Amino acid sequence: MCGPRSPEAPCSARVCRAPGTGLLLLSYLAYLVLGAGVFWALEGRAARYSSHIFQRDKWERLKNFTHLDDPALDQLIRDIIQAYKDGTQLLGSTTSMGRWEFVGSFFFSVSTITTIGYGNLSPETMAARLFCIFFALVGIPLNLVVLNRLGHLMQQGVHRCVQWLGGSWQDPAQAPLLAGSAALLSGLLLFLLLPPLLFSHMEGWSYMESFYFAFITLSTVGFGDYVIGMDPSRKYPVWYKNIVSLWILFGMAWQALIIKMILSLLEMPGDMCTCSLRCIKGR
Amino acid sequence: MCGPRSPEAPCSARVCRAPGTGLLLLSYLAYLVLGAGVFWALEGRAARYSSHIFQRDKWERLKNFTHLDDPALDQLIRDIIQAYKDGTQLLGSTTSMGRWEFVGSFFFSVSTITTIGYGNLSPETMAARLFCIFFALVGIPLNLVVLNRLGHLMQQGVHRCVQWLGGSWQDPAQAPLLAGSAALLSGLLLFLLLPPLLFSHMEGWSYMESFYFAFITLSTVGFGDYVIGMDPSRKYPVWYKNIVSLWILFGMAWQALIIKMILSLLEMPGDMCTCSLRCIKGR
Ligand SMILES: [K+]
Ligand SMILES: [K+]
């Protein structure tokens, strides 16, 4: 990522010159809000219209249902699935996360630039799809920048904790190892083992289902079989979605660190190990 | 990928020691086949069973349909959507890509470790979900290794092409710029502009829909609103799925290069620099 450089001064100077984390997070948020607004504007009307059509069709089909034969029933099922995939409001009630309102559009923006892509909502109009492509083209790298920064901050935090706690571990060779395992364990607890407790309480999933959701989300696979805030029979408090957003952000930064670590183990000409190795040899 | 390092000799020596690309691709394929086999074994029986239940329920509901009121209809729709999300075979015919057979399981494995996660299939049994987590934990880094290797080869290929063609551009300062734009343009053509022609021919989508599918796939967002090989009314030739798999592999490697490029434009300070900095201090 960062080319070979030798003198110390320009590197630390470059760190100082970087835009502040607060500013970065603010632009990230602004970008998401912008995206949510555009998707809302582009998809909102179309979705309301197609929902209206679907509701009318549904009742017409119902009236004629006694005449339905096997292919007609298959067609009805096909239509329902298509309408579901189109994000149409099929049932009497849906949560705001499942509709192209501001909350839903914001969540869609997050799921797009993090490349999770749950697919509980996906753009139906060509205009929204085109915008989605350009939005992702800038948004995905922006998201990576934010994740890198957060990962960096988390690493620094862990290092400081280790320094503060470990008066006994003053052996400098063991410090990175200690910091690594501390980051691994605290992250595992904070991002993968504890949040499922909240999800299972809020969504009525089992702990294992919630854990599966957490892993599939943070690894950015995002099958969309489990998505938070989508059950219309449940009341979600306002802080819940904000907490989940923060969890996604920090959890992805942490999981990116872990995947980088596994990557450096898998890839024999690894950067990390040779680097630390040479550090130790150099000393 | 090869991190910042100063002496030339150890770096090239390390590249030589790396497992050959053929071997790497072979293990990648073996890993995917292994995953497909396990998912097939774990999900296949459960899916056949739930499909059977659904077909029976469908006909029972149909018989009683004249008595269905508004909430009962909503429940029917809910059941159909749930069954659809569960990957149940709802209709008389589905393509093998949409079922937990070997082809479908293989495609699911690909979609998992590339983190695309279309979600047209997702594991229903707890055993398959647990396996999915471990499969992804190793598979995602393995996939990154393969993509990095392919990206490297593609870069080398472009460099060679530039050297071969450009007797006139012997200016060494311009060569990387030229190689970069050549890679950008040829990749754009090869991975984003031409494949949609094939998809629209094979799937009956418009060119724009196919382009949207191509972008959403290669960026690993994978909403799952468009997935290839899923239309039961179409005949897909055998070479089609293989070509698409190759396209995903090389296209993702190319798109990773592009996103890295945008990332390096967006991100002023590099992260790796602290590592090389420490190395240099240590030396
Ligand atoms: K996805
Ligand atoms: K995804």
C-alpha cells in the first residue's frame, strides 16, 4: 500500500498531515446521508407505486383463486417472490428498515459501501442503480479508509493498554505478541460474542442464529437471511440501530485486522512476519 | 502485496520460495470442492425434506383457500417468502444453481469465500451454518491470497505488453502511468463492458441490468437481486458457469487493483509505513 521509504521524518510528518479522524468520520457520515437522500428520492416514489400495484393485484388474484390451477399458483408464488425481492411492501406492516424511507435508505447505503449487501432492499429503478454504481465506486474505498483508520486507532489503544498494564512484560520481543492476542481476545468478546446477546434479545433469534448473523455481517458476506430491524411485529428502540451501526463499523475494522493476520499466516512471503523478523534480527 | 523492504535479494528470493500459482489455484479449487461437498451433505437432505413439507402445505392451503381472510393471506405470503429465503424448492422446476446440489453448493462456496454472498441460497441447518463460519474464516483469506496473486500476474502481463508495444515510450517516468491506464482500460472492457453482453444474451436481462449485475458482483456487494443461472425456463450450457467463475475470479482481482488505486488516491497517509519505519529504526 505504502511504497518503500527510508527516512523517518517524512513518514511521521505524513501522519500529522492526514485529515483528523473526526473530520474523516464526519465526511463518511455526510456521504452516507447524501446517498440515503438520493436513494430515498429515486426509489421512494417507485416503491410506493409498485406496492400499490401489488396490493391491487393481490386482491384480484384472491377473488379468482378458486379457478387457479397449478401453473397459476406457481405464477402467484413467483410474483410474490419477485415483489419481495423488489422490496415491495407485501404485508400489512413492514418496519422502516424494509422500505425506501430515510432509515431504510441509510441502512441500504451502509450495506452498499461496506460491501455487505444484505439485499433486503435493492434498487429497482435504473436511475437508482446507476447512482448505486457511482456511489459504491467512491464509497467502498472511502469505507476502507475509515476502517483502516479505525483499525489503526484500535491497535494504538491496545498497545497503550498493554504498556499501561504490563509493567512485568517489559521484554520488547513479547510485547507485539501480547498486544496481538489481547486485541484478538478483546475483539472476539466485544464484537462477536457479546453483541449476539443483544440481537437475540431484540430480534427473538437464538444465540447461535445471532452469532451467525454477526459473523456473516462482519465478514461482509451478508447473505441477507438474517437482517436486523426487519421484524414488523417488534418494536425497536431508536438507540438500537445506532448501536448496530457503530458495531458494524468497529467490528468490521477489527475483523479486517484479523483477516489480515490470517492472510499473513497463509501467505508464506508474508509482510508482517518477515518485517518483524527483520526488526528482531536488526536489533 | 510484497511489503516495503529495502534489500532486493531477500525479496526476490522470497517470491521464488512462494508456492507456484498453479499449486495455489489447485488448492483453492480443492478447498471449494471440499466446501461444496460438505454443504451438499449437510444441507441437501434438510432442503429436500423442507421442500416436501412445503409442497404438501401448499396444496392443503390451496384446498382451504376460499376460507382465507386477510391475516391468513398475509401468513401465506410470509410463508412463501420464508420458504424462498430458506432456499426451498417452491416451484415445479428450479435450476441446479438454486438447489443444494453439487453445482449449487459449489456456487454457494464461491459466493461465500469471495464475500459476494448473493443469498439466493443460505444454510438452514445449524451444522451448515457453523461449518460456513469456519469455511469463511479460512476461505476469505485464501481467496485474498489468490486474488493478490492473480492481480500481480495481471500487472506483470500489462507491464510486459507495455514494454513490448512501447518502443516509443522509453521515458521511464511515463511507463507506470501508461501501464496503469492500459490496465484500467483493458480491464474495463474485459471485465465490465463485454461480459454483460453474454449475460444479457444468456439471462434475458437488458444490457444495463447485466452491467449492474457485473458491477455489484465484482465489487463483492452481491445484493442477490440478479444472480446468473437461476431462471428455470432457460437452458444454460455447461461452459457458461465455468466462464462466469473465471470472470468472477479475474474480474475481482482487477477490481481489487482499481479499488486499491482509488484508495491510495483517497488515503494520504499509509499504514504500512509505521512497520517499515520500525524496521529501519531497528536496522
Ligand atoms: K451480499
Ligand atoms: K457481500
